[in-house]
Amino acid sequence: MKDLASLSSVEFKQFFDSFDNVLCDCDGVIFPVHKPITGAKESILKLKRYGKRLGFVTNNNFDGLKKLMERFDQYGYDAKLEDIVHPTEAMIDYLKSINFNKEIYLLSPSIMKDEFKKANFKLADIPDKIEENPEGTLAEILKYKPDIGAVILDIDLNLDFVRLSEAAVHLKRPDVIFMIGGTDKNIPITSDLFFMGPGYFQQLLIDFTGRKPLGFGKPGLQLNDYVVKKFNITNPSRTLFVGDSLEQDIGFATRCGYQKLLVLTGATSMDHMLKIDNEEWVPDFYVNSFGDLQQLIKD
């Protein structure tokens, strides 16, 4: 991996000429997590001016598409809905493509549930909090419901033992589709505060059921199927993926055959990057901030 800022002018031009598409993660790359990302807007404008196509790929199902667009507007980024890939959107597209018509056991934020309802999918009833050890209650809740045809797990602030157990009961049947969003385990809130991500709970279901989920968040390849279709990517090697997470962003880019640029303004510090022990997570290049690109791209 090389520091973009250390490249000679000839080397940087070779790098810059090697891609046509730029796919960016959002949080920690263009949306600030720890502190403002100075120059990010100017970098986007400069990339577009030089003919690069920009797309944005997020794992954040906590923000619906409307809220996501509001954030783009807040930071002055000129982005349209067709420029953005969102896990919920990819899941809905997939289920429509297979003519799915059963109920979905959806463990997610309410804004994600609203998107599925708007797309005319029926959501299964999910149990509220129950009293401990009531006679027969668990047996009744954990009964298989034949109308449920898919289980989807993303961030769910109301997730509990009963909901995970009911999801597992349905996933024991091979005909029930298992879908997940982002696999993040650590979600940065501030520079020293991390939220526990859905990856831990997804792994519980994987271990208990023996099922392998379809991944509609980075680094899932089902998400990339949607990315390729939406952005009409015919040559992955001419696409640069920019991210702040080693496993989700750089790992995703490796699996998809994209070039990989890591920024150090989000989930990954310099120390963390230097201790990488997984080849899939090694970036081709790194840069302190996405905003630095506008200075490195010479007019």
C-alpha cells in the first residue's frame, strides 16, 4: 500500500488515469464522524470535472434515502438518488426480481421497515417484550409461521433474545431466505466511542442455524450485483473504491475487483492500518482525508 501524497507527479497521473468510476463510502469518508472533512466537496467537484463518475455506497440503514439526501444537501454535495446505493434499496430490488410474495421477519430500524412497506412487502408481526418464564409463552412464540419467507437482520435497537430466537426458528427451514445488511461490528460515534454493530448478532444466527446469509451491505457480493447493475460497471479494475473501514470497504473492494483507497478519517487509524493481518483488507493506496484529493489532483 502506498501513501497517495508520497507519489511523484508521474506516479499520481498513472494512478489517476487508471480508473473511470469512483465509488465512495459515506460516513467517515465524505460525512464527518470525528471531525469535519475539509475539502471533500472540492474533491468531488474536481473528480467530476476530470470526467470521473461518482457513486456513493453506504451501509447505513439507520438513515433512509430521504434523510441520506438531506445529509448530502447539508454538506453541499451535488448528488442525486441515482448516484446512491443503499442496502435497503438493494434488498427490495432483489426481492422484487424473484417475485417474493411472503412475509418478511425484519429486524431493523423503523425507517427501514417503512421503506419495505412502501414497496408493498408484508412484514411479519414481531413479539414485544414478554414476561419471564410465563407458562407456554416461549413455545407459542417460537412456533414456525409458514407465511414467513424471509428473515432480514440489520441494526435493531429493540433486538433481544426472543426476537433472535424466533428468527433462528424460521431460518432452520432452508426455503426461508436469510438476508443481512452491513456486517459492521464497530460503528464509530466519536473518536473514542464505538457502537456495537449488527455483525455480532448476524454471526449468532449464522452459528446457530448453519445458514449463510445473502449480503446486501458491504462486503456482501449481493450488494455488488446491485452496484454493477445500477452504475453499469463493465470493468471493475477501472473502478476506484474509497472507504474508511478495512473489513467492510477495503474487503468489499477486494472481493469485487475494484482498486482500493483507504482514508483515515473514520473507522481506521494509521496504527490500525499498519497492523492489518488479512490480505483482503490491504488497500492499494491510502490518504489522510478524501479532502486531500483536491490538492493532489493538479489543474
